[in-house]
Amino acid sequence: MAPPGDVEATPPEQPALQDELLEEILLRLTEAADLARASTACPTLRRVITDHSFLRRFRTLHPPPLLGIISATFRPAQHPHPSAAAARAFAAAEVDFWCSFLPSVEQRWRHRDFRDGRALFSGIPEGRSYAPGDYDPRDFVGEFVVCDPLYRRYRLLPPISDELAVLVHQPDIVNFEPFLAPPGDVEDPTSFRVMCLAQCTTKLVLFVFSSGAGEWHAVTFDGWIALVTSPGNQVPDAHLTWASERYYVHKCFCWAVSPSNKLLMLDTRTMEFSAVDLPRQHVPGQMIPMMAFVEAGEGRLGMFTLMNRIDNDRYFLRYTKLQKDGDGANKWHPVAIISLPLGYRYTIMDVARGYLLLQGIPENLHSAPLPERPDLDCFSLNLQTLQLEWFCANKYMIGGAPLYAGFPPSLTPPTV
């Protein structure tokens, strides 16, 4: 017992301070696999590591690795690629990326997009079938479901109302493109947005669903034809088409538009459209080269163009950045020319989490007997180091397949 007048000193509990110190130590781990192992060491470490705010900080400092391709099956990165070990661990989880757990009694679903651990499916319009040849990109659809393949969860969205649907006239639709957008609320891991861009002959209509508000709203843009064409060089409406896939760069979705040679950009914060001039990189009458748009340093826009020399059929990537020149005008400046391995014809597959993925098609693919046909090889380009690495091999062409970048399942919270 303490002497009269004395007070026993008890060490104060400081769990918050201990957690802060643990966070700072754990943030110095660079590999998600090491973080996953640490989370199994004791309950305290697991509580700190699985906290959403900590995982958000970790993702900011250490972007998740590119693990594989979501095609008919999940095709993981293979040895000796740096992501191979993490990809094997993820493949072992046997994630149902095609969401066979979806209800199908009253509605059939077509896969439309994959982003940030979520899959987007749209209802198949009446009179259409599952057959690829029966798919028409001009079909307006209003029913959607967002899924979490890892946790086997889904959320049926309310249909686009008739009051909003009348903003587009079916015969005027050139392309109807549903896709997932990053959430407006980054604090909530289950927050998401769905966007549907209707490209019509004279206008664009953007339908937006927010999981927080739980309803659709629409934005109409009537000036897009004038935006993507130069004065005195107007292009007939029907001739304006997307010349690239959709890319997400610095909180903007962007599409290259042909033949106006413009990059159409949608700011997801303001829901406003703008356009950027693209450099002339092809000869009229020849095939438009494949392009991919990426986040360059200091908030700049970067572009990779897949080129080949007709005289020797060598393929290479031309990397340029959009930045101001001495006169203060935005110009595309060359950064690097990246030679690609010989013996292949190439296609750009997609961009995800700091990597650009290419598929190499062997030149002798069709001349070899079917049992002896060589594999098609995929190559990843690290956008920071511009280092090209072999990613995986596959027997078949992989077209339009999204990429998966992420952490081990134990460090991935539910997204729906």
C-alpha cells in the first residue's frame, strides 16, 4: 500500500499511440504478401492492418500489383514476373469473377466492366441472346447489377427511369457504354458509381448512379461534335467513332475520337467534357494505330502508341507526354521509344495500376499445325521504369479482357 499522501502511479494506456507507431512501421513494408503474413502474427497487428484507413494509406504508398487477366478463367502472372507469387496466392482463392451466384430466374446478365474489385453486369434486352453475334453496342439497357466476386455479394440497381431514358432516341444511338467509376466517397469501401455513356448522332447523354444516393441522374452534352472537331474541318456526325478503348487518367475517363484526332475527356468530379488535340500519328487511309493513355508524373497525361515499321515489321511503343512548351501551350513531347521483342505482332490489352499489358501474337501462329502452335505471350510494361517483362503465356487470343490488380484476399475488404 502506498504511504499516506502518496498516489500509486499506474502507467497510462495508450493504445491509440501504439497503433499509430505500428502503422508507421507497417507502412514501410513494400510487399502486400509481407503485410498479409504480419496480419496473422497477433490480434493487435491484424486489427491495425485490416483497418480501412490503414489499408487506404498502404495502397496510396504501395499500389497493388498487377496479378492477372480476367478472361474465360483467371490467368495469373507467371514466374519469373515479380507478381507471380502474389498471383498464385490469389488464384488459389478461386474467385468467381463471372459471378455465377447472380440470380438468373427473371433476368440474364452480360458482363460489362471490372474495376476496383467490382464487376458490372447489365441485363440482356428482350429479344437478344447470350451469343456474341447477337450483341449490339447500340442497345439501350437500363438494368444493372454490381458484384463483389471475392465475397460473392451483389447489389441490384434500380432501373434507369423512363423519365431519364427519353433523353435518348434509340435510332440515334451510335454506342451505349456502361462502366464502373471510382466512388465519390473514398472513406466507404463499399461506395461505388456506375456510368452509362450514350453516344448519339448529335449529343452525348451520361447516366450516373451513386450507391450513396441510390438513384440515377443524367447529364446531357449537346456540344460534343463541335468540341472534337476543328473549326473549318467539320466531320460528319456518323463518321465520329472511338479510336481507342476507355482509359481512366487523373480522375478523368478519356476516349480517342477518330477521324477528328481528338481526345475526349470526362471529368468525374464535375461531370464536364473537354477535348485535347492528339498528334498526327497515322497516314490517312491506313489503320489507326492502337493508343493507351496513362498517368504521367506531375499530373500530366501520357500516351503510348503502338507502331510498327513496314520495312522490317518491327514493333515498338512511342511514349509521349502532354506538357506546356516555352510559349505556354500544351504540346505532346517525346519521352521514349520502347522496342518490343521480335517475332510477334502486338496488341495493347489494357492499363492497370502502373502497368500496360501487351499481347504478342507469334508470326508463325497460323502456319504451324494446330497441336504444335506456339503460345501467345503477354508482356507487361512498368510505367515508372519503362521496363518490359514477360507476364504469362496463353494458347488463345485474349480480346477485351480486363486486368486484375489487387492485394491478397485477407487484405481486401468487401466492395459491395
